[in-house]
Amino acid sequence: MTDPDREPAASAGVTYEAARAELEDVVRRLEAGGCALEESLALWERGEELAALCQNLLDGARARLAASPAARAAAVPVPQPGPGGPSGPGGA
């Protein structure tokens, strides 16, 4: 099933959708049972790799959204106390 000489999915340019679909297939096969121990272990390892890849891709997408001009414009600045502020000289 899993080729040990195969590069990790992250370096192969796998899309989120493809990784998720393969992960769903791995889970389905593991849940169905009937695989030999070595095949089950290989499936489990592939599933772990795919889950990590999906998480990395989602994290990257969140970072891209957070870095977008629209997200920066919508961000509410947090007031910083300083001179003349509420706790500084002349404040309340």
C-alpha cells in the first residue's frame, strides 16, 4: 500500500482536497478492518502524515487570510496606555 520510497505528501504538492480525500479513504479502510497488521500500521502512518499535512495547509490558509489587507483593515487596534492616557499624567 504505502511506498516507503515515496516523498512526504507536503513536498509532493498535494492539495488539501486530495489529502483529505485520501485521509477519508485511510480511515474508512482502518475502520472496516480485515487488514494485516503491517498494512494497518502503514495505513495508520499514512493517515498521520495526511492529517498533519491537512492541518499545515489549513494553518497556512488562516495565516494568508489574517495577512490580507481586508483582515488588517478590519482589525480593531488595542489601546496602549501611555503618557496622557487613562493611567498617565493628566488622566482620570
